[in-house]
Amino acid sequence: MWNILLISGDPDVDRQLLVFREQGGGFYKVDRTDDFAHAVTIAAARQYDAYIIDGTKQTLAGNSLCSLVRSWDEDGIIVFLSNENEDETNALNAGADIFLLKPRDMYKITLVIDDLLDQERGALLTAKL
């Protein structure tokens, strides 16, 4: 099972991840919070395979959270969401693996996460051989 932490208060993002969870056949577990301070506590207590950080309303907090997560989890996948194209450079510099622009890229959330986790699954299988 792959564990995903979603930090977002956007109902559209929630809907995308709900579909992801339902289609994942129990392979994905998604924990969700809309509070950045609570997200730090949750993420620090348990390592996740992927983090989806919606920095739309709190870009600075999102970038700080991204940097913090990256500092203790070098391998976790971080997807940063924002309404502003200008946030991309800062998000990637903060440690995000991928930046998605809302609402244009909303449909890509599940595709990107699934693809990145597939790459990681492939790497794990190769390492075991």
C-alpha cells in the first residue's frame, strides 16, 4: 500500500483524490488535512510515499512545508499545486518534484502520482532482483 498525505482545503482536489482512492483498489491510502501546522505533525510522525501540497492560499507556508518535508524525506514524492504560474520556481526550489497549475492541471494529479509511484515501484523491484 502507498501512503499519500494531501494538504489542501480545495474541494476539487479532494474530489480528484477520492476518485484516485476508489480506483486504486485499496492500493492507496490518502490522509488529508487543510492545516499546514497539523500537516507538519502528521508528516513528522509517519513517512509517506507522496505528499500533495496545495499552496494556493498559503504559498509561503506551502513552500516552507515542502522544504521541511524534503529535509526529512529525500525519497518521498512532492507534488505542489498552485493557482499562480509564478509559484513554480519557488516550489521546485523548495523541493517539489512536480508543479501543477490549478485549475488547468487538476486532472493530472492522479496521473502524475500514479506514474511517479510506478517509477518507484519499478526501482524497488529492480533493487530486489
